Amino acid sequence: MKVRRWIIPLAVVAVLTLTALAYRHPAVMIQLGEQLWACFG
């Protein structure tokens, strides 16, 4: 049961860290902007 208590917070931290690292690359921001624009265009 103790292991389960640590798995979810570690997974959340890992996802947030990877997301923050992805936003540091300008190409990712451009691609996300183009995908968002394509939804409404």
C-alpha cells in the first residue's frame, strides 16, 4: 500500500517535468499553436 501512495505523485511530477522541458523548445510551441489554430480554421 505504501508503494501505491508514491506512484501517483511520482507520475504527476514526471509528467509535469516532461511538459516543462517540452515548452522550452520553440518548435513545440509553434506546433501546438498551429494545431490549436487548425481546430478553428
